[in-house]
Amino acid sequence: MSSLIMSISGMRAVVGETLDPSLALKMGKAFGTFIGKGPVIIGGDTRVSYDMVQKAVVSGLVSVGTDVIDVGRVLTPTVQQMIRTFNAKGGIVISASHNPIQWNGIKLMNEAGSFLTPEEYAQFEPLIKEENFPLKSWDAIGTVTEVTDAVQRHVDIILSKIDTTSISASKLRVLVDPNNGAGALADPILLDALGVEYDILNADPNGKFNHDPEPLENNLTELKEALQKGNYDIGFAQDADADRLVILDERGRFIGEDYSLGICVDYILQTESSPSDCVVVNLSTSLVIENIAKQHGLTTHYTKIGETNVTEGIRQHNAIAGGEGNGGVIYPKVGWGRDSLVGIVLALKHLAESKKTVSEIVNSYPKFIMIKDKYSIASRDEVLPFLDKIKAHYASNKIDTQDGVKVYFDNAWVHVRPSNTEPIVRIFVEAPTKDEALRLIDEVKSL
Ligand code: MG
């Protein structure tokens, strides 16, 4: 099974196997050639392999004449914010996001502070393959400038765009699990500024994750138990680079990533008037968002998977909010990417101003059960015959083929697609009951 993935989301590989520093060097040279003089913001999460990858990428960038602003170990959304702060021409994040500890990766950003668009990636990709990099002479190589307060700047930007006085007046008690990832760098700064009482689990940003970094229910046992024993109003978990956020309720119940996004989007729609008629989410996002949007008189526009597709959709539709059902909140008033810190602020405002508990808010939404299954494949091509079978079997249903195959049923759907970042096929099913969801997933897998 291949453990090297190259896609529009960037590169991900396994340290000691496929993550050869020469590859990171080549990515740096290619991105520098693509961007030109720059500057380029570079930062990354707390993974132990950060220095190994970061130094090679910086070396590559500088060798082709690109100036680098090094913001160090930060959250992925911090790099996105710093691109705009410093009017940079692009950014690179050293991170494998939610992948396990042995992975690392390189994410590529454009000057708007979003992931490369499909068009930009199509221009960049041939540069890696051609390996024809115009190296610069000693007096024309790039420079490296260090910025050591990027996380503080990121938090300050959020606080300048969102009024948080209702949170400081609320006396909310908060528990967060950044899992020794990049969230641990920002959470104390943000929560101190918000004036809430808080505790942080796995608060050392040493990159030695205490559990699998994907914020799924099975990985959050410690947080659940601490919420059950302690006296908190809300629990948060972040993935390793802290773009994704999930919420647990006051009793330690995992409410699901989509409902986490729902709490944030609902708050925005309750308190601001929308400049357009829709919110924008990706195809694997729960119907709960569509229901929340409908309550506020808005429709829901669905995009392909991948943050860049959602941000492009938000831009095109001038949407007030959007995101990904995996706990990725995108609030364009603050930034063009998923940001767990923005999600924390919006969820706390929702609690503070509604005076409701997390479980009361969640119980006011319609109930959907989503089942996320996956299986390993050797290559993306392997999945095509399966997708064709699904299309043929459900030919009389409404089908969306923007990204894999999504089949719509009455109040339910199935979405099958190869992952962009891992050698797997994902099968997502959502229905009002678990029995119906299980029946649908069995039906599709039997094909
Ligand atoms: Mg992430």
C-alpha cells in the first residue's frame, strides 16, 4: 500500500518510509518557482518531524529566490491569517493534519490564504514532475525572516472581528483537548482572552499525540471521561493542526462533527443577516446543516470535498458561512479557511447568548445518524468500477457525481469517494435512524 499521497491538498507521507527530505526540498523548489519572489509564509504543527521537513522546504524555496517568512510552529489557520497579514504571495504548512503521528505533509496555500485552487494546482503540479528549477546566484537567493508571535496575532485578529463580551460575562466552564498538537499553542491565549474558566488536556505542544489525532468519538475517551467527572459546560477537541473542531456536551456526549459545525453556523445565521441566499458545505456534510439553513430561510450549496472547493463555493455564492461536516468551520468574516479557534468562539457565544446548554441546543435540531466507513485501496483507479455499479443500481435516484458518487434518498443519502489524502475509499451514509443507515451501507457495500 502506498504511503505517499500527492493531491490538491498537498503531500502526505510516512516518516522513515516515503517522506524522504529530498521530496520536501523538491516541493520547496517547485513552490518557489511557482510563486516567484514571494514572500511565502511557512509554519507547521507540532509534529516531531517538523524540523526535518521544514528545513528542507525552506532550503528549496530560498534556492530559487523566494523570500520566506518563518512563523514556526503554529496552527494551519495561523499560516492562512499570516499570509494576509504580511501580504504574502502564498504559504506552506508542514502538517499531516489529522493523520497519525508517523505521517507528515506539506500543504500549499495561495495569496488569499486558502488552499491552491484546482487551476493553481494544475499550474504547480508540472513543476514537480519537470524538476527544472532555475537556481539563483548567491546574491539573488531568498531571505528568511522569523516571526515569533504569529499565534498571538492570529488570536488578536479573531478577537478584532468577533465581539466576545457576552462570553466573558457568562462564567462558562470549558474543557479542551488539543492532544499535544498545535491547538495547545493557542488555546490558553484564546481562553484567557475570552475570560472563561478552563482546563486543557494534553496541553504540551510537543507533538507526541496522546491519542489518534483524528477527532472521532473513539479517540476522545479521555475527554469524555473528564467531562463526565468534572463540572464543565462544553468540551472541545481539535485535530493536530487545529483547523478541525468537535464539540462534546456538558455530560461528555460526543455530539458529532456535523452538529459541531451546526452550532456555529446556526449562531451566525441567528445573529447576522446573510448577504446571499445560501450557506456552502461539502457533499459529505450532514442534512442537519441544510435543516438549520432552511430554518433561517436559506438554501444549502454542496461542493466537492476539500477545503479549497468549499472556500471557492463560499466566495462564488457570497455566503456568510460554511464549512465541512468533519468539524471545519469557515467564517469568511475572519478568514478563508477552517479554524477551530473561530469555532470555539462561535460555540461559546451561542451558549452565552442563548443561555442554553449544548445538549438543549443539539436536541433542538433534527436527528440524523451518519455512518462513516472506509476501506483500503492500492490506487484511486481501483474504485472506478464500484462507482459505476452504484450509478447503475440507483439510476432512478437523484445522483451527484461532482466527487465520487452521492445518491439521494428521501431524507437520506450515500456518498462514496476515494480520499484525496489517504489510500482509502470513504463510504458515508446518513439517515434519520441507525437501522436505516446500516441498511443503506450494507446495500451499497453489497454492490
Ligand atoms: Mg487538520
